[in-house]
Amino acid sequence: MANPATRITRQQIATYQKDGAIFLPGLFSDWVETIAAGIERNMREPGPGAAENTRPAETGRFFDDYCNWTRIPEFEELIFDSVAAKTAAVLMQSERVQIFHDHVLVKEAGTARATPWHQDAPYYFVDGAQTVSFWIPVDPVDKSTLRLIAGSHKWQKPVLPTRWLSEKNFYPDTHEYQPVPDPDAEPEKYSIVEWPMQPGDAIAFDYKTVHGARGNLGTENRRALSLRFVGDDARYVDRAGPTSPPYPGHGMQAGQRLREDWFPFIELR
């Protein structure tokens, strides 16, 4: 079978660079069972970063967890043996690729809780122009698919990071950030991209691209895995408080590459 990463066109790369997001149908279609098994294992054996993102009076369940690939073999296999890293390199135009982390996001049937609009970059201790996340569902998704603001990765001021459940500001000093946008209230101001997706499809997006998702009011669960990679120019940056993921004891200093023993380079297949 041909490597899907080699079929990415110059136009797709240009769209990724311009919009900060691109739809890649079927990129992980051979990995659906592996990903689903990994998500099931993660939910059965949650890690220290696991969170439940619904309030007691709300219906459904919105579970997320991250940084588990070193203990979940299905995720490790996907990261090192699939086309993920090669595809990331092509889209980022990077010679080398490091894994940053994995992230499981599950909205069970009947979950009204939305994923709030946000940028990932302000939560992270890494910065650079060469970043990519893959959002990969293992269930068909339509209304509960990922939504992104095209071009928002080029905004001059980052979006204020907030905690998903409490909605409190993530850092105490907010002057560096702009308020969280509400594209549904002001649709004329934003260009929203979203795609109905089948299991194994993927959306690739820049860490600075603003995104969110509606609740899952359907009758089937919505299980998804994100894989997050960085490229040649990614460097550790200090933030105004604890980051998410926190990675306690990492020992890195501003301007350094991410340490290779925790964030290994991936062979490009």
C-alpha cells in the first residue's frame, strides 16, 4: 500500500500553512481497531492527568486524558509505526519530528457539554512555527466533529487559556492574551472549517489554531485520539504558571529543544 504521507500535495501543504488546519480522509483507516483498543485501555486504566469534564447535574460523560503513550502499547505502536510522524514532517516542512504527547477525548452519547474554543499553544511549554496535532475519531462524527477558525494560528495575540470545567483563567496575568472568541455569536467575523468524519479520518492542525467542538447529543459515543508533534524549530518556553500537560521535573530551560528521552524523535516512515 502506498504511504498516504507521500500523497500529500503542495496545495494541501499550502492550505495547512494558510489556514492552520487540513482534512485528511482515511489517513489512519488501517489503525482504527488499534486506536479504539488503546482508548478502551486508557479509560479502563486512566493516568494521573485524566479528567471528567461534566458537572454533576449535566448528562453524559466527557472524559479526557493525556501523556499515556509510554504505558499504552497501542498508542506507542501508532506513534512509531504509522504514517503520523512522516505526515507531520511533510505538513510542517520539518526535517525531524518529536512526539509531544497523546490526548484521548471521549464524549459519550447524550453529552451536552461542549469543548470550549481555545488554542492549545498557550497551555503548552513549547513554542515554534512547526507544530501539528492530528485529531482522529474512531466513530463516525458529524455535529460533534472538531471545529476550527481558519487562519487563527496567525493571530498576533494568543487566546486566553481557561480551565474547561471551572472556566477560570489558566494564568493569573491576562494582559498578554485576547478574550476567548465566540464564533457562533459573531459568525461574520470568523471563517469556521469543520468536516463530517469517518473512523480513521484525521484533521491536522497547528497548535495555535483556535478550535472547539459541540457536545455529543447523538445516540453513539464519540471517541477520538489526538497525537501532537513538534518540528525543527520547537523550543521550550517559560509560561506564567503551571502548564498543561505539566511534566513535573522536566528540568528544561528556555530556548532548549525538548529533551529527547521524554520526547523522542520518530523515524519517518
